[in-house]
Amino acid sequence: MGITLNLRSARAADVHVGRSPLAELMSVLHILAEPDHHPEAQRWTRRLGTTFDASLTQEMSALSPLWARLRCRLLFPLTLPLDQSFEDELRLLEKLPLEEFTELCAQGVLGFRERVPDAHSLRHDPGAACRFITQCERRSFRRGELAHELMASPEGMRTRLVDFLERCGTAFFAAEWRAVYDRLEAAVVRLRTDVRRRGLAEVLAGLSPTAVVPQGGTRVRYDKLAVAEIDIGPRPLFLVPSVHVWPHLTVKDEESHPVVLQFAALEGQADGQLTQAELRARMSALASLGRMELCRHLLGEPITTSELAQRLGLDDTQVSRTLRQLRDAGLVESEREGKYVYHRLATGTLLRLGQDLLATIMR
């Protein structure tokens, strides 16, 4: 399972790195639409929410299908150059050919990796439009409403979307973009240098701790729910850093458009994401009643293997083996003091376990 980038035909010139304020705004809107999925940002979202008036909040909710799950390709860069201003990106959205807007918006409204009819069919074939609306209604009431609106008036839908995005810019995003700009700039400078000096597979694998480079070094696979293989070169790849996309790594692969990979710009911060194997090891270690009982004894002050064995009525070898399993899973910390080794529960790791599980499921 996962998305694989095939780099067999790729050159450094096919890879472009740059910021996108519109894509960053979409990451913010995604968090606001799914706050329960981002517990690490709850304090920030509550503070941000105080800047919205009721009408903006209502419109944010109505349009949320465009970024709540399968983020709409319209709000990622569609063409070079990257690093355009927020205003220029909105003007490009306004000038986009109507059929192109309709097709990309329709995929975002549906919010699922199912094929939607092409724009010409949606606009000129009532049967295709009706089937698309039914697809969206099965997904959710809000998606159905947006599908009706898009089929009735694509231009009206575009005007509504651009107006909403402009209001977001005025209400909160202009200030947020200034706050994250330097961090994104650092990520862009570093990554452009890496693309010039290092192998593409190595550079792209470095964008996610879950990335795997299979033997041969011409592919990079990311741990994603979707399954796809995407050829890079001569088709371009846009690498877009984001402060707010974590823990996701977003890959967009709409036909006839550049591939987009939006990644977390951590710049000096640890990503903290676990691989699926690491998460399974921790969950498995806690699934045993015996290991769980041992963890309860490790929660207080540090304790030696011999004392643990005495308390549990087990021999030292059995306890040592169990401790090693827990330590390998990152759940126990051991430290030597003199001739004794003391063990304690890694409470910080346990406290993060729920968030680690959620982040693994979401990415």
C-alpha cells in the first residue's frame, strides 16, 4: 500500500521547489475542518477561531468538502513559476479556463479517488451531470449541495470560492503567512540545494520518515492509504513546503497537470512520526497482559531487573527478556548507575501513543 514516485526518467530540472500561499491556506482550512484529527493544533485553532465572524464560519463549513479529505487540486500550484503571491494565485484561479476549473473542482467536491466525468460531459451532458451529483450526494449532504451548485453555474461557484479565499486572507491568513514565511523560505533554500547536489531518490525520501527507497534507487514509496505509481520526468514535480500540513504528506496526481508533493517544513524540528512497523511493535508490546503488568511496576521510581523479578515471582532471565522487548519498542528506558541497571517506563512515549496512532492512520 502507498504512493510510489517512479524516478527512472526524472532529472533535477524536472523538480521545482517553491512556496504557495494558497496551498498553505488550504492546509490551515483542512485543520479547521477536522480539528479532532489534529490534537497538536487545538490551542492554535481555538485562537484562530476568534478572528472569524459568523458568515465566514458558515461559508468555511459549507465549502469544507474542498479541503476536508481529498484536497482540491485547484488550490495547489497549476503552473510555473512557484513562489507567487497570494493575490497572484487568486488571479490565476480567476483566469483558469472554465472547463479546467470545472473538472478540478468536481474532483475536489467528490473528495474521493473515483473518476469523475470530463468537464465537457459535466457541462453539456445532463445524464453525466446527474450521475456526478448522485455520486457526491452518496458521500455527504454538503458535497451534494456543492455538486448541484457546480453543475448549475461553474462560474458562480468560482466567484464564490475566490471571494471566500479573499475573505480568509483579510481575516486571518495574511498575518499567518507572514508568521510562517521565513520557515518556508529556509525549507525552500535547503531543498533546492539538495536537489542540485544529491540524488533525487535520497532527497524525496528525506521528505517523510515513512518513505522507502526499494532496491535500485529509482523509486520512492510513501506510506499512504492510496495506491498509485506516478512517473516523474518529463512531467514536472512541484515540491511545496508547508508549516501546517503535518502529519500529512499530500501527493496530487491529476492528469495533464504537474505532480504536487506538499510536505511538512520542520526545519530543525523532529518529525516524530513512526513507521507502521514501529507503531505495531509498540501496540504489540502492550497487548500482552504480562508485559502490561510489568509496565505498572515500572511507572514509579526506577527499578532493577532483580527487584522486578522478585515482585512478579519470575526468574531474572524471563524479566530481562520482557524488558528488552519493551525497550526495543521504545516503551522502557534503562540507565546504568554503578553496578546496577535501573529501568523505568517511558511515559512520554506512552502519552504520545494515541497521537502517533492517529497520525499513522491519517497520513
